[in-house]
Amino acid sequence: MNKMMIMIKKNQVNRMIQILIIITLFSACKSISYQSAKHSNEDKFYGEKEENALIMVDMKDLSQLIEDISGLTEEKAFAKDIYDFGKSAAKDHKKLQNQLKILAFKKRAKLPSALKEDNQEIYRSLHKITDRKTFDRVYMEEMIKALQILADMSDDFLEEGKDKQMRNFVTKHSGIFKSEIKRINTIQEYIEKPYSEILSKE
């Protein structure tokens, strides 16, 4: 009974620590550019710690891009599969960013809150698209690019990265990136099939 109580208290303490970290992060929530976060980490760290901090900066930026453009599918997607995928991806990448913020806080690394200029332009371009079928096509293309970079970055880190907390985080999310790539490829194949072929299989 005593062991059970200790375990429960331990879990409660861990939850409280995570909540306090998130509260601290949100209370200090002023806009931090991609370049500012990058330079801050380059000035603060060196060697492996600097590399890890810069990986976190890029993961945050790409994951935020994915969340932001996936949020557009609610009003712009033509295909239901794209709508459903976008809703799921936005949710997954919001959660990923919250977990990444906690990891960065523990490592004293600075993360950007604003997208880098190239990715802001991608978001603006998608936002301007009025034809829904065109949106679906461009959205899938940009998602594949962003997810592939995240997947490659994860694989590279897992080959050489030594930090245990970073490895745990990257291992957990690497599979999600690859699963999302596979799902988009499946959606693309289905959407690009002639309508007669789709009907024959239903």
C-alpha cells in the first residue's frame, strides 16, 4: 500500500512539474524568430549540445509549419481524406511542439515561436489558394517535403546522437513522421486514380 501511495505521489509530482514548465513557457510567450532562436543557441552552446539545440529549432519550425498549413484544410480542402488527414496532423504536431517545448526547457535551449521566412511564404501561398483541388495538391506536396526533412533529420540523429532524452523524443516521433508520409502517399494514389477505377473497387 505504501509503495502504491509513493508511486501515485511521484506521478502527481511529475505532472505538476510538466504543468509548471508549460505555464512558465506560455507566460514568457513573446514572439521569437527562427534566426533569433538559432543565434541564441549558437551563442549559448557548443559541440553536441549546440547541434541538439539546432535540431530542436528546426523540428519546432517544421512541425509548426505542418500544424499551420494543416489547419487550413478545414476551410480549403476539397477531398474528405485531405480534410481528415489535416485535422489529425494539426493535432499531432501541436502535441509534438508542446512536448518539444518541455524538452527544450530542460535543455535550456531557445525555440522559435514564429516560422522562418521561407515557411511563412509557404503558409501565405497556401492561404491564398482559392481552388480547392489545387489546394489539396499543393498541400500534399508541401507536407511530403516537410515530413521527409523531419524523418531524415530523425534518422540522422538516431545514427549518431547520444543524448538520452533527445533520443527518446526523436525515436517516439520518427515513426509518426514516416506514418504520415505513407498516409499522404496513399491519399495521393487514390485521388489521382480515374474515377471509373475507384468505382470498380467499391
